[in-house]
Amino acid sequence: MTPLGDEWIVGRDHELALLSRLVDALTTGRSGALLMTGGPGAGKSALLDAAARMARRSGVRVLRCRGSEGESGLPFAGLHQLLRPFLDLAMGLPARQRAALLGVFGLDDGTPTVSDPLLTSLGALTLLSDVAEHGPLLLVIDDTHWLDLGTLDVLAFMARRLEGEPVALLLAARDTAVPAQLDRQVDRLTIEPLDPAAAGRLLDHQPRPPAGRARSRVLEQAAGVPLALVELARAVARDPAAAHEDTLPLTDRLEAIFAADLPELPPATRELLLFAAAAESAELPVILSAVGDRATPDDWLPAERAGLVRVDADRVRFRHPLIRSAVYRAATYTERHTAHRALADVLVGDPDRRAWHHAAAASGVDEEAARELDDSAARAQRRGGYAAAATALERAARLSPDPTVRAGRLVRAATMAMYAGHPRWVGELSAQVATLTDEPALLAEASLRAGWALAVTTRFAGSLGFLLPVAEAAVDEDPVLTLDALATATTPAYNSGAPEHREKILRIAERVPPQEDEIGRLWALAGCDPVRNRARALAMFARAWTDPLAEPGARPELDLPLARMVVLGGTAWVLDETAEAIRLLGAAMDHLRRSPTSGANATVAQALALALYESGSWTEARAALDEAYGLAAEGGLENVVVGAPVLRATLLALRGDTEEARAAVQRAVHGIDLPNCRSLQVRTHYALGAAALAEGDHAAAYDRFRAVYTRQPEPEPLHFHASDYYLADLVAAAVRTGRAEDARLVLDTTRRRLAEGETSARLTAIVHRADALLSEQDDAERHFTAALADPAGDRWPFERAQVRLDYAEWLRRRRRAVEARPLLAAALEVFERLGTRPWTDRTRAELRAAGVTPASPPAGSADSLAELTPQQLQIARLAAAGLTNREIGERIFLSPRTVGFHLYRIFPKLGITSRAQLRDALPEPGE
């Protein structure tokens, strides 16, 4: 039992010690973030209060906000509550940040602006950083699960960027409703029920502790939940016979207990409580105005004495959300509707909240209330609050008397939810449309949304089940819709790898007559069969890329040039036009970072990461992976949540961090049905095979690489595109383990299959390397030479370095060491730059065997760069280019203080002492 001020917290010594360490660290300038989760009544709020008291005693300023179920649909309501004490300081922010932050609160100067969620988040972070210059800050957030999505996005943004700031974030949420934005971003502390001994001690501290049978029943019923222990003890004290009654489920019992206090309260007090529960806001003037002359401020006193609410200045708070719920549920239908109507009448200056109260007061369907919510959704959309817009449209749909209008609002809600990056929500909304209308256009659009929702998970067959029927049905009547549907369908078809889906997409595409915009057809051709369709796709790509592109617009639904950029980037990647893919996808990401479309950001960032990895820009690839994963985890985009860690594990394996690579793969694919995600399955096999190869376990490596082809008499690739890039690695492992004949069977079958189309320079070199490793002397050298003949192969430096190493080993074994040396030197330069220790060690050993003593790696180049995180490297390069800390922060969405903190850590890693030395310490990007 721990004394804290005038309160006692029982059985939470461990939790309080963790909170104390968080506060202590904050007083020494170290940041932190912690999310406490637990069921209702677990004591999360009491622990937050305890942490706040600790902080204040230590001289730490505390900012607080609490989520509200009623305001969860109002964009940035929680953020406003948190920042309100310091909004006057926002005038000191950079202009773009100030406009973005004040704009979401409606506090700007009225100049039309384009919503920029990242600038809004950066503005909030910079504002807190400025405040923290005068002393550390503790942000205490209760009922996080009821915060609006805009606020959650900002909190997740800040949680990832607190390093170097004297700011800590302490949150609490119900364990069954942890916001996706924070689920993987913040360390978690689970608040478990009290053990029996602690529960007994808590009962003993109640004013009238139960005894005997009543005590055992309370302990049994409460099950260690502190709030239940307190409230059940109060109930038994009030009515001892209650201990012998049959019990209800715990939460119902608690709500009944809370409501049991209400009949004893004066009518005016009960009415105030109901209006406060209906308002779900803490604004005392609003509640009193709505009640009118039927109550006065003094009528709060009985509720305060009963421990139901706390009234401070102009705010009123329920002691626990379940009390609010009990008050609201205890009222009659008519009483609740009267409260909502009265609240709507006084909220004339707040059309959004007014619309929600009108909706709550509606009896059945109500088109007028639905239109008000529709207008609220439009305002939220203009502010960039797509999640809030989707919420309002969903409620408007339920109020719509006309089924077709209802279906249309649901489709629009699904579109807003898609822009907000919430695929499961999109699926739920889209599924309702078919039950409301037979309108073909609405049904087709709903199917497209449902298909997108499943495409970004791993339920690819379900996605295609929505998309392909739409594409096929529209071929004659609406070929543009067909190509749109096929473009969306190609991505899940690629990831699935199942041939029947790809064949159907290509058959439908052939039925579509030529269109003015052929981008959808291009992606279908390249994404479904990049070898057979390579020549045609490259010709279409060249035409599309030379088409004039308008400047991408600000609104996602109008951003056709941006959509084209993404499709062209994906096409370039699948066709091994890697440099073009990086250019296009990188430009697309620059645009997407300025819009709140997290679903698109995550998928494009992952595609960019793959292209960067293949091009040898591994540090930049890691940065793109971090961005992709963070966005996907927030939005529930399962394909990226799995795929990004698998690629990160591949990088770890190639650099020799094999145990961490295996652990990362295991975490990533847990619970995933890999046979239905063949692209992920192949990449997983390669990551684990690379780890085995790095350890010199060629047998295990061969088993993994061999698994990317079937065991049929004529082996087929497990994935039509991804498998063939690991063919040479399979052969190399086979030669070392006596399985050359099996590898030859795979190679011969693959060569015949690839001959049916046209291979890229990259894939051609891979096949030549495999042939060389399996060939006799003269043929081997011919294939090695062919693998290195095309200078385009330098675009994939790791693969080319492997060819050079294999060829050099082959030459040295034939006593041609002099010829091997330049090949080994070139391979070593690449392996050292990429930090692939196992391959570096092997190449150095070969050089020594060839009579050359390799020089030590330059201090401060590969090794020191490998010590930098992707973000630190980005900061270092921007600083080397002459940008100030504030300019860097604006560019990469960090506060100037955090930029300075990172530079402080970067200098010793690079062996330098000043900013002026950065330019010489860093290689050019891509080197």
C-alpha cells in the first residue's frame, strides 16, 4: 500500500515504481512514453493521478486531457483540450505549422488552406517543445480509447519523435480498445486485477468494510477490480441483504450500482447529471444553459457528495466513465432525447456538436438531422479529419429514410475511412450497401471499397472476389471502371500469386478496348506477368511517362496524377526498372506525406523500400520500412505490417545479425496464412535462407531457397515473379551441399519458362550466375562473363558483387589469382559499403588467398554509417547541405530541439566534432 497525498493506492507498488522512474527520467531531460491498459475500473485513472502528483512534486508541469465518447467524432477535440493552455504561444511557430495547427481548431485567420496532417502534428510537437524549454512536461491522457482519430494520429506522431525532448507521454486505455495508432508505438503496462491479499486490504480501507459472507461475496464478485471492490462494498453497506442476491455480470452490476444512487438525489441534480452524461463534455456553462432555470450550480453538490462527479471552476467530470454510462442508461428514452434537444439548442455556435445532438434526439429516421451530419462530415473532410467525416456519414446513413441515399452515404463514409487508412472499417461500411440498394453504380463503388479494404490485409482471395466481378460486369458499359477495378485487383493478385486470379485479370483486360488512360491496363499487364508482357509493358510505360502530368492536387479524390505516379512506380519496380521506380515512388511519397491517406502512404513506402533495397541503398530502405510499418500499424494494413519486418529481417540477415533476423521473421508471420500470401512466403524463405547462409549453414540455406519452387517433376516458382530472383542463391547453396542435380532441374525448367518472354538485365544476370555455378570449365567462364557483361547490372550492386565473388573464387581455384584480384576488390568495396559482414569476411579471405592483404575499412565510412539510424543519416545529410535545425525539423517533421539532440549523438559516431565536418564525413547518397 502506497501513500500518495491524501489518497492510498493498494497493491500497485510495481506500477508506481515504473511511473516514478518515468518522472525521474523526465526531470533529467529524458523522454518516455507509456500506455497503461486494463479493464474498466482497474485503477488506471488513479495511477494517472498518482503520476501527475509525483510530477508536480518534482517540478514537472503536467498537461492533461481525457477522451470522451461523445466527442470521438469531432476532429482534434482531444488535442484542443490538451493544448488549450498554451495555444497563445502558437503565434511563435513557423507560419506553415501555425496555420495547420490553428486551422484544425478553427482558430486561423479565415484564409482558405489545405489541410496538412503532418504539419498539424509537427506544429503540436514544436509547440510542446517550446513550452518544455521552460521545464519538463508530462502529458497525461486518460480514456485514450475515446479520443478522436485526429488526436490519436498526433499523439502517435509525437510518441515516435519524443527522443531528445524533455517531454513524456503517459496514456491509459481500456485493454479491449487500444487505439491502433498506439498499439505498436508505445511501451505498454498492463494493469492487472489486484491479487486476493491486496483486494482484501482495499476492502479494509473502505468506510464500512463488509464482513463475513458479505466480504467473500464482494471479493468473489469484484474479481480484483478496484472500482468494483469499492462500489460493491458501498452497495453492501447500503443494503446488507444485497450480498445474498443473485449477481449480474460484473459490468452490468457496476452500472446498476452507479444508477442506484440516482433515486436518492434531488430531481434537479439528476437532471444536471443526465445533461452532463448526454453532453459528454466537461463544459459546465453549456450544461447549465441547456438545463435552464430548472437547476442551479448549487444542485451539483449532492452529486459531488455522493462521489459521482467532481466540479472544478467551469468544468464537471464524472468520477468514472461507467458512472456517466449508468446515469445515461438510467434515464428514460424521452428524458435522453429531451436532453439532447436542449443541448442542440444552446450549441448554436458549434454546428458539429449541434448536429450530433440533433442526431441523438432524432426519433427513427430523420433526413434533416442526417443532412446536418452530412454537412459536418464535409467540414471535417475540409480540415483533413477523414475519420471524423466517415463517422458522421455513417451516422447520417442510419438516419436517412431513403435506402438509396443511405447507401450513398455509406459509400462516401467508406471512401473517407479508406483515406483515413482504416481497412476494417471500410469493409464494414461497404458490406451494408448491398442490403440497401440495387443501384449498379453504388454497388460497384462499394465493391471497389470492399476490395481495397481486403487488399491491404492478407485476405487477397476475398478482395478479388469483390473486384473481379465488378471489372467483368463493366467491360462493355464502363470500360474505365473495368480498368480501375483491374488496377486495384492486380495488387492482391500479385501478392497472392495464385495463377487463376492473374489469368482472369489478363483475360478481362484483353476485352477492354483502348482507352485514353491506359495506366490500369499497364499495371495489370506488368503486375500479372512481367516476363511475357515485358516488351508491351515497357512500350506503354514509355508512352505514359512522357505524357504531360498536371501538378498533383491537394484532395486525394482529385489526385489522378499522384495515382498515376504510384502505378508507374509499381510498374517500374516489377519490370526491374529500379532507378525509375525509386524516382517515381519517392516523388509519390513526397506528395503523400502532405495528405492524410495513411493507407496509400504505407503501401507506397513499402514498395519504395523494396526498390531501395534492390538498388543497394539499404540505409534509405530501412528508413522507408520504418515509415511504412508505422503507418501500416496505425491503420491495420496487415500486408505491410508483415512485409516490412520481413524485409527488415532480410537486411539484418545479410549484415550478419542472424538471430535477430530469425526473431523478426517469427514475430512478423505469427498467425499469418503464408500459403495464401505467396509473395510474403517467398520473401520469408529468403530472409531465413540468407540468415543460414550468413552463418555458413549451406544445407539449411538450400532448404529455404529450394522452397521457393515446387517439388514437381518440372518445378514451378512458388511465386511467379519473386521466386526467380533467388535462383542463383539456390544453385550456390546446392553446389556446396551436393545437390547440384536437383538445382539443375530447377534451373533448366526456369530457363525454358523465361524463354517464353523477355527478361530484364537483372534477371538475365541471375540466370547466367546460376548457369555458371553448375557448368563445366569453358561454359562456366562464358556464363560468368555474360553475367557481368551488361553495365546495367551495376544497378543491383549486391547481386553483382556476388557474381564477382563467385567468379573470382572460380578463377583462383584454377590458379588465375591475378585475374581474380580486381573482381574481389570490386566486390569487397560493395560488401563493405553495405555492411554485409559475412560476405565481407569471405571476400577478404579470398583476397588473402589470392596474395593480397586487404586494407582495413576506412574509419568513419561503412562501419560508422551502419551505426547511424536511418533518421540520423537523413538529419546528417540535411545538416551537411546547410539546413538549420528548424529547417531540418520542418522537412522531416521533428522539433528543432530533437534535431539538435540527434546531431549531438551523430558527431561522435562519425568521428567528427562540428557541423562543418559533416559534408566530408558522408558519402554521396547511393554510394
